Amino acid sequence: MKQILFDFLDGLRANLLYDPASPMIFSTSLFLFLFLGVALVYTALDKKVTARLLFITLFSYYFYYKSSGFYFFLLAVVTVSDFLLALAVDWSFNRSTRYAETGRKPWSARFFMFLSLLIDLGLLAYFKYAHFFSDIWASLSGKNWITWDIFLPVGISFFTFQSMSYTIDVYRRELKPLHNLLDYAFYVSFFPQLVAGPIVRARDFIPQIRKPLAVDSVMFGQGVFLIFAGLFKKAIISDYISVNFVERIFDNPSLYSGVENLFGVYGYALQIYCDFSGYSDMAIGLALLLGFHFPQNFNSPYKAWSVTEFWHRWHISLSTWLRDYLYISMGGNRKGKIRTYFNLFMTMLLGGLWHGASWNFVMWGGLHGVALALHKGFRSLLGRKKGEESHGWKKAMAVFLTFHFVCFCWIFFRNQSFENSWVMIGRIFTAFHPEVFVQMIQGYKGVFILMLLGYLLHFCPDRWQQWAERGMIRLPLIGQALLLVALIYCVIQIKSSDIQPFIYFQF
């Protein structure tokens, strides 16, 4: 009995400590069980606002520890520094008589804002780009450069951008700074959006922090629906087609025909959408169950009829962040057409580099930047108004072309090297071999059934999703809970026993 107890405690300790081989994300069984306990304690602290905020903040730090280990201290560094510097910026404005008289920003406010950017971007540059820039320096100087073994903390880009938006808004006099460190720590670290977004603006989230806890039946139903949809997209569709098809193609594109490479790209387009949007759906759903509203982050992006429209639908919180804090800061469209096109290009180029320290990401961002500039210039030549769109077969053709342009760019985004990207493109255009299509379908039946299902769900009319969401809301609480528990059970069984979807079907 004593040995059984020791084994149980050792297993519990191993599960609760950070494991770099198994970071905690929403679709892991450990998180799903922990969240049930967290929700119970959170509800019990209904009337004790400060205790409730402190409890969730501590759990958020633990969640980040389970994702990145010791590097959770970076979250605290960014939080405390930006909290204090935002107060310093506001203090500078309040004591400046020149600002009150002329509207010119005082030098001290600019200094504190610069210091905030230096800390945030400095940490981001060191942990995310040290290897990239050291390799560039080595190639330019011809000298061997020894780089440190730098671990990239999960989600550092998201919480850094979120904190930066707060200080920038205070500097722009669009937001009053918080005077309570706990409130700000809660905002930056709130675990649903911590490691993968959406990037929540302070102006939208802060007014919700100390509101009375109120989760009505509509919020609960929407939350359950989004968690259900997100789990299905992330843990069933994305994970399955990734492991069983996409990774094989992208790891060795030269071993496969052009038609297999092409469908590998289609598979990755669906995988990355289901991965990102599924995680965002779960984040928004979890926040709703805790009484908080997040903005929509994905809106059927492959239905877009232009690259511009694609970025209105894809990772909306990131694209609007880049627009408001990078594109507009560079001048936006206020300094002539040529400067507007350059600003669009540079925004997407830097957006590509934000995704990772790789020339492939730079290429991906650059291609999107060129496409955005060309689309804006083309619409200007045709005299098209903002928001005006084609209809009928013209719109269908525009959606088709936009989707395939985005898929072409995904080739660079997914591959680890330019060499693999060009090999894949070469195989598609020079070694297509359509005769292997039937054999490919037969060999990957489960994958293609999920791909077909995923694309059908994506391209179905919006009213179908609204109908399904309303249906979930109208279900009694026990029905919602049973559906969610059933899906969670399936996900846990798949992940814990390596059971793959459709294993019971003889395809």
C-alpha cells in the first residue's frame, strides 16, 4: 500500500512539474482536468473579486510555467516593467505644462515609452532572433560565431505584443493607466489567451476585470460550443492530418509526386487553420465560461476574395495589431500612394519575421506584402471603393485564386529551408503524375475524409454555424455538459493510448 501511494505521488509530481517534452496546452488531459477544479474555485470566489483575480493570476503563471518552465519569470518582467513605465508616461504628461499648452509630447514621456519598447523588443529579439542575426553576421563577416543554446519561451510574442499595446495606448493618450498591479498582471497573464492569442487590447479587457461575475445561459452555451468546435478542429482534424500526412510530405518532398505534394499543401492549409483557429476558439470559449468576452480571431479566411480580405479574416487580433501599431506608426496611407505601398510591404515583411527567425518567414511575409500592395494599387486603378466586392462567378474565381496564392505562400511558411520549398514547388510543376491520385486516396482514406470534412465545414454558409451555435445554447445544461464530456473523453483516449481517429473503421 505504501509503495502504491509513493508511486501515485511520484506520478502526480511528474505531471504537475514542467516537462519540456510535453508542454501543457488546452487539448491535454491534464489541463482539462485542472480547468474543472479551477472553475469550481473561481465560482466559489464569486463575491471576492480581489481573491478571484489573484487566484486566476496564480493559475495563469502556473499554466505558463507548465508551458515554458523557468522562463515564466519573463512574463513577470514584462508585466512589472510596462506597468511602472506606463504610470511614468502618464505622470510625464500630467506634469508637463508645455503639453497642456501646445499638445507636444514631453521628452520624459518619449523616454519612458522608448524604455518600454527597448525592454519588450529587446527580450523578444534576444530569445527569438539571436540565432538568426548571429548567422547573418557570421555569413557577412566570414567568421565562426558561437551562439548560445537559447530556449524560445512559448507565447513570448503574444504577451509582449499585448503588453506593448497597453503602454503605446497610454502614450497616445487613448487609455488611462491602471494603478493596481494585480489588475494589470491579470490582464497580461490571463491564461486563455496567454500562449497563442488572441491578442486582447487593454481598452477592451480592462473594463471587464472587476465587473461582477455573471455567466448567463447564452454565454455558457457559446463557450461550450466554441470549446467543442475548437477541440474538434485542433485535436481531431489538425493533429491527425498533420501526423499522418502533412509531416511526411513536407519532411521529404522529393520522395513524393507532384500531386502528393500539392495535396500536402492543401492538407497543411487546413491543418494550420484548424490548429490556430481551434486554439483561438477554445481560448474564447474558456474566457466566456469565466465571464470574459474576447474578440473573434478567425472568420472563415479561405472564403476571402482577395489577399486584403484574407487578412481581415485570418488571425484578426494580430493583423489589426500590426495595422494599428506598425502600419499606422509608419505613416499608413497618409503620405502618398508609393509610401502606402511601401508601408504595406514592410508591415507584412516584419509580420513574417515576427512568426519566426527564418528567411522562409521573411519570404512568406514579403509575398503577402507585395500582394497587398498590388491589390490596393489595382483597386485604385479600377476606381473600386473600400469594401466593394465582385459577385457570382467573378467572386468564385477570386476566392479560388486567393486561396491558391495563400497556399503557395504556406509552402515557405511550413518548410524549414528554401531548398525544400523549391523542391516541393518543382515537384508540383514538373513531376505531377496524376495517375497516382487514386492510389494516394486509397492509402490515406482517413486523412482525406477528415480533409473533406474540414473544408466542407469551413466553406459552409455562416448561417449553418449560427444555427449549430443556437442549437447548443438551447440545449439544457446537462446536454451541453454531456456533449463536451464525450468529446473530451474521445480526445483523452486518442492522446493517451495513441488511438487514431477511424481506427475502428476498415477503410
